[in-house]
Amino acid sequence: MNPKASGADAGGAIRLVMELRRAGIDDTAVLSAIERLPRAAFVPEADQARAWDDVALSGSARPLHAATYLRALALGGRERVLVVPIGSGYLAALLAGSCRMAYTLAADRLQRQAADARLRALKIGNVVSKVGEPFAGWPEQAPFDRIIVDGVVPTIPTSLLSQLRDGGSMLVALGEEPFSTITRIVRTGEEFESESILRTSARN
């Protein structure tokens, strides 16, 4: 379980949750996960004053995007989830509280070490990472029940679709910065159906 935000973070966490509610996020489990995870642990010192703002910060996903992912994934607690790339580790940490195991990749060793250190400090033990090309996925651990592509990409990374189990779903933000449409792709056999979930921006 993720530790609850405390001290000076508490007011910021409550403010962020209220903002997410106004944006249409009404899933109490999702809002609780956002509130409990200290986002300040995943942003650099220069961004600490904005840690609880609803903006994307240095590899830490915009909270509205993260909340939308969590809600759309409909996790039951037993799923194996691939989230790429690792970024700051924020999204993987959020997922860890709602799935059996999260797998993630970093493009370089230092990024992986930094994210792993944050996860260890928060005693999050069900996230596994490795260094590799994020969009190549992790074939040895496939198939995954869910896949999340963190960050905006212009097209669906088809290399990951084969790593999705039958009946599983992938979430990806399609577009060009700063605007994107969070899209869900569901696999049925060898067929894939997509639907738009949310049109949004990074709001940097």
C-alpha cells in the first residue's frame, strides 16, 4: 500500500483531488491512490512547489492523465501491467497499488536507478524494471493484461500490441505535444478495437 501524503503535502494532495473531481474523475479508489502517493518524491527539487499541480513534470505524468489511465484500466488487483517508459516511476508506483505486478523499462541505466530508488524508498515492491528500448516492450514477460504508454506519441506503437493478452487493453495518448487523445485499444483474438477516452493537453 502506498504511504499517505503527510505534513505540508496533505493540503496539496487534497487540492489536487478536488481539481480532479471537477475534471470528472469520480472513482474514489483512483482519487485515493493519487492522494496517498507523495508526488513530490517523483519530481526534481526545482519543481517541488508544483508537485501537487495538475501538470506533467519531468517524467512524472500529469495527474489527470494518470487518474484517467487508472480508471480506464479497471484493475482488479490480479493483473500484470506493462508501463513504458519508466519516467520518474510515478505512474508505475500508482499502478502498483492496484495490480499484482507492474513491469517497466528505462532507456538508460541512470534513469532506471533513479526510479528504482524512489520506489524502494516508498517500500513499493511489486514493480520490476530493466534497461531497454521502452517501445520494444518485455517479450519474455508477455502477455500482459494491460499496457500503458506514458507520454504522447504520434501513432499507436504496434510493436507492443503482440504483447497484449487476448481480452487485454492498452492505453496510449495519441497526438502531438501539448495536445493528445487518450485512447484505449482492446485485443480480441487477432483483432484490435480502439476508442477515445479523453482529449487533453500536458498543461505544462
